[in-house]
Amino acid sequence: MSKVLNEFREFAVKGNVVDLAVGVIIGAAFGRIVESVVSDLFMPMVGAILGGLDFSNYFIGLSSNVTANSLAAAREQGAVFAYGNFLTIVINFLIVAWILFLVVKGINRLRRKAAEQPAPPAAPTKEEVLLTEIRDLLAKKA
């Protein structure tokens, strides 16, 4: 049993697993930021440009019981086809995809620049320094 626990511990503390966990947490926080940008900033501007439309409340009631004017109230009355909310989520996805594209593009550009530049010479090892000193001493004696 302890062998399994040791293997699990090795797996759990590997760099890739920790990096993935950090990425998921940051991604979730980033998703909430983008959701706020879309729903609180972007969509109201689009609605204002299109004559005060509020996409979040665009829905079609799927039963005759749905008579509300807001999506939240309509959902309490019955099933609704919330296409405005779907549109907002699609725009949210497109913004996230675009930002990730720009981030990956920037990282790729930096990698290409790093690959084009020659690596600086490595500092000589202790052995190399010692051998150089020995060579210089032998050259002086000759």
C-alpha cells in the first residue's frame, strides 16, 4: 500500500501536475474577468450602439406559462430558449480565444527571437581553467 502512496506522491508533486493546477486556477480567474468584460462592458456598448438592446434578456418562452420580461423571471415560470445569453457566451469565448491566440503568438515570437540569437559562451569549468593554466605554464617552459 505504501508503494502506491509513494507513487501517487511522486505523480502529484511532479512539475507538470503542479503547473497544470496553477494553469487551471488562473484560467478560471481569467474566465471570470473575461465574462465580466463581456457582460458588463462590451455587451452594454453593443446594446447601446444597436438602440439599447440588452442581449442577456433575449429569450423565447417554450411554454405558454412564460410571460415575464426578464430572463431570470422567465426561467422561474418555465423552460426558455435563452439565445441572448448564448450569444453573450459565444462572444465571451471568442474574446478568450483571441486573447489566447495573441498570447501564444507573442510567446512563439519570443521563442523564435531566442532561437535566432546565439547562446552566450558558457563559463569555463574548473577542469578547463586548470587545463588552461597547465597549458600556459608548459608554454612558458618551452
